[in-house]
Amino acid sequence: MRQKNKCIWILLDSRKPGGIESHVLQLAKGLHNHNKDVTVVFLTHYGDHPLRADLQQLGINTTCLDGRITTLWKEIRKAQPLILHTHGYKAGILGRIVAMFCKIPVASTYHAGETSSGKINMYDWLDRKTACLASSVFAVSPQIAQRLPVNTKVVDNFVDCNHLTISNGQQIAFVGRLSSEKGPDYFLRLAHRFPECHFHVYGDGPLAKKLKTSAPKNLRFHGQQHDMASVWSRIGLLVMPSRHEGLPMAALEAMAQGIPVLASRVGALDQLVDTNGNGWLITPGNDDELADRLQLWINMSEQQKHRFKQAARQTVLQRFSADIAIPQLISSYGQIAS
């Protein structure tokens, strides 16, 4: 077997943008900025992918495979990466099995905070059961870590805060997958209760059609976004009425640009959102509490809103910045590789 090279492989299986994809972009970008040789490997080629385009624009190597475990095995044998870092169900399961046989150290990050059903539930179960094959296991919230049958390090999600400016947008917005765990139905009911305000939804998912048929006229659906950088500048308040979460990248990206977050108290959001300081946390599923907090935001003076915006950005800068997280992760890689 050839000697391992210095390359770090980041492995994921992805059809479209989402939280994991945002995390991978921030991770690869951070490693690249620290002069690490990194390649993002898409387990299956589903066609053009905005994440791959973003990575290539940054000068980060990418490659797409055909989804077969034999192909992954051949490519890892050939490339001999220093570390394999997996993200998501399928990439985690196949990546850990192949890395074990190829004697490649593997790190796995667990992102999903929801309890799945159907076929996804099977993947979730197998993903957790094979966590023991990883050299190191990370989870983005304590709740996710508790579901894993191995020693797990809780690590914060992070964002690159350099060159980001404070948003002056006014929109009340939902950003994320239109699926039950994200609570877009609560956002729709919120729009019904405030007919004088304009509400905006950025994202797509299985509930899209149902939501659109019962949406009020003051709620606009913008669909899946491939360039959130141009969207954040329009938003003044991010509403995340989720039923389940880890530590959502959307909240980090918003707050890094001074956008306060009104969210359910789920996952690790209590590590990020300080009620009445940089946003609000509400009891999951409590429509009245959600409406009361939105009314507080609406009634605020511009000076009060500005204080919330500054506090939101400072929270991310002080704890959830890539400048803090990436050196810690590189140190973890070194321990795994040795």
C-alpha cells in the first residue's frame, strides 16, 4: 500500500443545498484558508450542484463518484488521504466501512437532530450503529451526541465571518427545508396572524405544495436558493419555529450578518440565541408565544433593533467563527492521523 498523502477528504452524499452542504462549504473553505490540501468528494453525481460550483470558485478540489461502495474503495485506495471526514447518513456508513478496510483514519460529524421515519429511519439507525468504526465522532449538539452509542465530542457549527456586513434588510423570513421538523406550518400560521406584515419563505421541500395552497396573500415563496449571500441582505428577522434541530447553519449565517433569530428552544439553539439579548427562544409549537415575540420585534425602535443586530453578530464572532473552530479541528485531525 502506498504511503498516505497530506490530503483531507470530505465525503458527503448530496442532491441539493442544505445545512450539511453549508457546513461542508465552511469547513472546506476554512481548511483551504489554513493551507490544507482538501478535496470534497460527492459520493454520487446527481448533476450540477451549486456547492460544487462554489467550492471550485474558491479553488478547492472536488470530485464526483457513482455512488457504489466499490468505486469509493478504489478511489480511497488510490488517493490514500490522510483523513476521511464524513457528513450525512450514506456517506458516513459507506465511508467508515471503506476507511476501516483501507486503514484510513476517519472522522464523522453527525448533524441530524430529528427522529426520522421510513427509509431514512433505517439509514439513521445504521449510521448510528456504525459510529464505532470511526476514529473520532463529532456531533453539533448535545442532543445528537446523546443518541450515539460511542464517545462523542460536541463541536459547534461555525461560519467564516470575514468580509460579512450587517444586514439592513426588513423581511421577516423563514430559511430552510419545507419539512415537518423545520416547522414551516407554524410560520404560515404566524403570517395569518399578522396580515399587515410581509413574510418570506426561502427553501423547498415535501410540504411546499400543501403550504402554498393554504398560505395568506402576505406570504411569498421564493423557492430553493443557490446563492444565500444575496438573500441575507434582505432579511431583518429570521424565524425558525423548528420541531427538531442540531445547531442550524442558517441561524449562524444570519446572526453573523446581524440578523436576530426567533426560534424554538430545540437542539443547541440555546447556546446561540440569548432571549431578549440577540433574539428569542420560544416553547416549541407555541403559536401564541411565537406571535408575542414577533410583536416585540415589530414594536422595537430602530435603536433597539440595532442593539439586537450588534449582539447577534458578536455572539457568532466570539464563539462560532471559523477563525476559532478551524484550528481546533486541525488539531483533532492531527491526533486522529497520529
